[in-house]
Amino acid sequence: MGYASQGYGAQGGEDGGGFMTSSQQGSQGATKSKYAEDTLRPVTIKQILDCKEPYPGGDLTLDGAPISQVTFVGQVRSVNAQTTNITYTVDDGTGMIDVKKWIDADRINDEMNSNNHIVPDTYVRIFGRLTTYNNRKHIGAHCVRIIRDFNEVNYHLLEATYVHLLLTKGGPQRPGQTGAATVGDIGGDSMFVDQGFNSDVQAKLAACSPAARTVFNFLADNPMGGNEGVHVNLIASNTRLSYRDALDAGNELLSHGLIYCTMDDETWAVMEC
């Protein structure tokens, strides 16, 4: 899974010796760091405020894992529009934080007068990057979206709790497994196939890419999906995959008839086989 504190997509290989070896290791280290930074993690505002900075200028961490891209929900308490940005103060019941959305100067009036204009007391979902300035955390928002269905608020809190427990306690055991499953067990590129699936499914999975197997394993093991399925954003945030890789992996599984679309084209569930 993308939240493991170590092993972000590390691949074994032959040592080249000398400078080549150190260069390859440096490249792999940079790739691991990028996986950590690009992982979209569901959080509460309290979790954001509790993030640790190991040393001045170091990467922020939460539950021992690097964190940068986050998504959370909350209620807007105030709106402050400037020439090129809008700052929202958002409260989710666990804390408050400032969220800044940058907008082209010639579009600021359109933004404030549109039907989707966000006013105080509106519930919103935010996707953004966590940063610090003068020891104060704030969010640079990529997207601030109005929540139309309040069930999304409850769902998000469950999702944030699930990921936190996965990182700190480990996941549920698989049949025959001793000890709690680790993040790497659930989100890795293993060839695990539930023995409840027939040989045809197992044969199709054997022909799939590692990313597709990772997505399939997550969908098969995920207790939250049910018949409604799991959205690609949640899959990406709980595995080592980027959004694009998770989407491509899902399309691969769809082409093999291993999963199906539920609520929309990017929400999937495992076929009953």
C-alpha cells in the first residue's frame, strides 16, 4: 500500500558496481519519495495539525508515513476573497485549518458569482497539498467541491479511520495468515489470489500486470466496498499506485471481466465468480 513507511515500489536487481550502483540506488530512492509525496491520503483536520516535521524543512509525516497530498471534508466557517485567491477556514469537528485556492485574477468575479459559489456553513470536500509556513500548517487546494450528499461526510471519516488503523495496527488477517496483515501485505504486488475464486479467475489474474493484481486484491479484501464498489481515488490512496496507474489497472481488469462498474465508470466491484 502507498502508506508503508518503507518499500515504496522497490525492485530487486543486479548490482552494477561503482558509480552506477549508487546512481541506481539514488534513482530508486527518489522514486520512493515521489510515491510517498503523490499518495492521496484521506485525513481529518486534527491529523493534519498533528503531522510531524522530523527536522526543519523535512517531509511531514503522519503515522510514520510521509504525507503531502490530502483530502478531507468539513464545514466552511469563513470565506476571504482576494485578487487572485480565495481563503476558506474549514472546520470538521476535530479542528480548523485555512485552505487557499488560487484563481486567475480575471476569473475571481466569475468564481464569486457562480452557482457553485461557496459560502459559510457549506460542507465541502477538499483535495490539496499540505504545506507549512512559520510553523503553521495550511492547505493549497487543487479542488474545493461542495458536498451534496451528507453521507459523504460519514464515509470520509470511516475512510480516514480505516487508513489510520491500517498503518498503526495492520489490516485484517487472510485465511491461514498469522499475525495482522501489514500495509505491504494488502497493497503490494503479491500474487495472492483468494482460494474462493475459481481457476478461471486465477488464470486471468496470472496474466494481469502487477498493478492490476494490486487493484484486484484491494477490491477483494476491502470491507468498505460492498455492492456499491470502491472509487478509483480510494483505491489509489490505499495502494502504491498513482491515480492514472490505478485507472489503467482497473480498465485492464474490466477488459478481463474480473470487475465491473457500479455507481459510475470509476467505481468498481469484484465480479462474483
